Amino acid sequence: MGITARGVGLLVAAVLLLGAGFRFAYPELTVLGAAAAVAVGYAVVTAAWRPRLAVGRVADPDRVARGEPATMTLTVRNTGRLRAANLLAEDRCAGRSVPVPLLRLRPGRDTEVRYEVPTQRRGVVPVGPLRVTRRDPLGLVALARPYGEVVPVWVHPRVHPLSAVPAGAGRSLDGRTDSVPHGSITFDSLREYVVGDELRRVHWRTSARVGELMVRENVDTSLPRIVVALDNRAVAHPDRVGGVAESFESACEAAASVVAAAIREDLPVTLLLVAPTAADLGGAAALGGATHPGGAAGAAGGLRSWLRLGRAWPAGGSGPAGGSGPGGVASSSPLDRLAAVELVEAGADVLPAAMGRLRRDRLGDTLVVLTGPGARGELGHVGALRGAYPSVVVGVFGAPDRTPPGAAGLVVVDAADGAGFAAEWDGIRRW
């Protein structure tokens, strides 16, 4: 509750008048002081009345690409039965105030306001809560209360269509087969027969030995697995305009495009961040990420990849204007709560540690590393992965000149933005 300047003046006058009236025995001054005190008390009681309001918000849509339009519809309903709500209200959207007319909102009635949500910058735009200010008729006391919850609007990177997808590489039959499709031609294991299995897949010799039907389980070991490593270190994206590193925004668009192309082709894809973030599970290790295993079972993982892209920004920099930082907007999934990427003090060893983990884990056969101009001198760490990944592609964004051909023996794609990366990507002839 806040008392206005007029209320402060009237309260001081009430104290002085009452003191003077009683001290010098002036009943007129005492009456004036009492009237002023009663007016302030009435203002407090009037402003303290809490109107019963129901607030609802609908974002249409609640997930958009950067620059696409999004509309927020706010509905305020007076659920009280006796009094009309004569209030001043404003909604909070991306750090700015949106006026909401609630003058003489009668019981059982509602009002609706629509306004555009700013989507010029990638991130999570928090909308709400509604701030309702209650004032007394004399303007002595004002009390503001929040109504409703915060509704996030996810602003994802732009997606540029990619027509070319890595063809993959044949793998050793003894390699990892935990995430590859079953039902192909490469033998993997034996299992018990279940109703519906084809009889031609029954292994009769083993069935005769164990006394029950055993079926051959085959897998496809040639399906490509794509790993996208997004370099979110501040040192890799040194150039900023208005607090935004456009090279990192372009890298996010490229990562979104690769993930979308992989999901469209039903290929398993893993999205990783080079620098660890506060909300990464197992945050002590570099490379926090999300995985889309491919197929219908991978839909949830693909969605988490999109949400992760929607909330990542360069380490050491502030989030997009109006976007949420750590703890800004809660989410139901741990992978959805990607906070702002923090600057790592010992930044010199972050990239080697991340590349070392990629080499050790061998998460796929096609590695796509997306970075900025500040990391061109560190491509040797990426080149050391060519033995673990048959195909390694590096995207460098925002560099003033082209990266020397064949740097570290890698396929390097120089691009000014996400659209340029998509054009160069489709022109790659070797993976």
C-alpha cells in the first residue's frame, strides 16, 4: 500500500491540527484535524478493498519463430456480486506496460484486451501478471495488487529449409546399437517369440536347445546419427550490437534448421551446448543437451530440442530484451528450464573439455559444430574429432573473411546468417 503526496500532506495536517487544537484548546482546529484523520482512514479502508477478478490469458500462438507475429488476448472478469470495479490496471509484457481499461467493470461482466507480443528477439517473453491499482475517491492512498499468472511466449530461432541431409556411414556390427531401428538385416540378438512375429525369423536350432521359440532380432546399423554442438561461449561471439550477438543468433538458426531437417527425415539427432549452464543436468560437465532418438518415440526429445534452442543465448551476455533469465519463467521439464548461459572464468579449457567428451562418447557419425568468429583459432580441437566422427562440419558465423580452406582438415561453412548457412549446407558435396 502506498500513500500519495496528497495523503501525506493531509495526514501531517491532521496531526498538526489535532495537536494545536488540544494544546491551545481550539475546538475548531480539533474538528478539522479529526476530519482530516477520518478522511485518511476512509481512504485506507477503501483502497484496501480487494476486488474479485478472474484473469485469463491466451497467446496465439505461444511458440513462434523470431520475427513472426504473436498476439496475447487478456480477459478480465469481475466475479464479485455487489460492487462494480472502478480500477486502473496495466499488464506487463516484455518489460513494458500495456494499459487495460477496467473503469466501471460491473459484477459478472468482463473486458478483453488484445495486443502484439514483441518477437524481434529470440528468447522467452514473460507476459503478466496483471497489476491492478485501487485508489480512494480523494486520491490519498493507492494500493497495487498482481492478478493472474505469468504466461511465457517462446520465440524460437528462424528455421531455414535444408534439402541435404547426411547420408550416414556404415558401422561396425559390434558398435553401439542401443538407439538404432529394429527390424533390418543386421543380426543383433535373440529374444523369445511373441504373437505376431514372422516365423521366418525363428532361430530353430536355438529354439530346439532351449525348448521354446527364439526369434532373431535385427537392427539397422547404417542409419546416420547427427550431433549438433552449439558454441555458446562469449569468447566465440565477441561482436555485439545492442547487447545481442548476431553471430550467435545465426548459429541458433543454423542449429534449429539442422534439427528440423533431421526430425523431418526421421533421423536421430542430439543438440548440445559447448559451455555448461546453470540448469544443465549434471552441470559439472560440459555439453548439456537434448536428444531426438528418431521415430515416433522421439517426438518428446525433439520438442525438448526446440525448447532448448528457444532459451539459449551467449555465455556472459544478458538475455534478449524481455526474455527471461534464470528463474524467470518456470517450466515443467528440466530440459525446458535452460537458464542464461554464464561466462566461464576458465574459458580456455571449456572447448577442449567439450571436444574430449565428444571424442570419448561418440554420440553419432555426423558432427556439426556451430560457432562464431572468435573461435576460428580453436578449430584444431574440433579437427581432432575426425577419427571419432566420419563426418565433421563446422559452421562459422559473422567472420569478416572466409576461413582458410581445409582448416584442420574439416568441412568449414562460412556464413553471414542462417539463410547463408542453409545455402552453403545444401552445396556440400562430401560429408
